[in-house]
Amino acid sequence: MPTIHLITSINAPLKRCFDLSRSIDLHLISAGDNREEAVAGRVSGFIQLHEVVTWRAKHFGFWFTLTSAITKMQLYDSFTDEMVDGPFKSLTHQHLFEVIDGKTIMKDVFTFGSPYGFLGKLADEFVLSSYLKKFLEKRNELIKGYAESDRWKEIPGFIF
């Protein structure tokens, strides 16, 4: 199965980066180009361990619905979301955080696989890997931008 690895260095506190990464509201901002909506489960605020969210978004001109659950969470160190229903054969996204030299290092390990056997593998390799990598990079740049400025205060749920 394809795996996307991303590392983003953020000049902001670990807790802020962790919370922005699990913010439903910030995710909706980052996926605005796809008209993404949270339509069921946790639809706002910070997603927690064992909670689910159902997303509805337009990709490649088609509407898709995907439900994911937070299956693991170690506060401020990591959390994992996994697809429980949706268009992929499987999808797992690990979010890992650590502080190095005063900066938060955010690591993404995003593993996915499409159904439909050989055709799905071709789609993964030639279309989806680059598309999903760009989607995640855009999201991470938004998290970085909010975390390194005062914009994080605009996100519902932060206590400061």
C-alpha cells in the first residue's frame, strides 16, 4: 500500500500544533476548495479518542463520503485516525509530534489503498499518491501558518 511521509517544522508550541491538527474547524478551512463538510459525528471542535467524523467532499468532480475514527491518542505526542467507511480499501493517518531545538516537528504517516485490485493500484500510483500528498501539504502549511501567528485564536475551542 502507498505511504506518504511528511515532516513539517513549526515554530510554535507543541500543544498548539497538536490541537490545530485535530481541529475539525481548521480542517474544514484547509479543505474549502473541495467544499468539504463535517456531516455527522464530531462536526466542530477538537476530535477526541474514539470519536468519529463523517466528511463529505468533492474530489475529481464527484462527491465522496468518508467516516474516520480516532483509534489511538497519546495527548500531545500522537494520534491516529482510520477510515471506518468510505471509498478506500483502507486508510490510516498517523500524526506524530515532538519538539526539537525549540520547534515542533509534525510528522504525518498516511497509508492508503484503493479497492478494485490492479486498477486501484494503478490509480494509487499514478493519481492518488500525488493528489493526496498535495492535499496533506496544503493542510500542513495552513496548520503552520495558524500556529506561528495569532490566527490560532480564531479557531473554536482554544483556551488562552
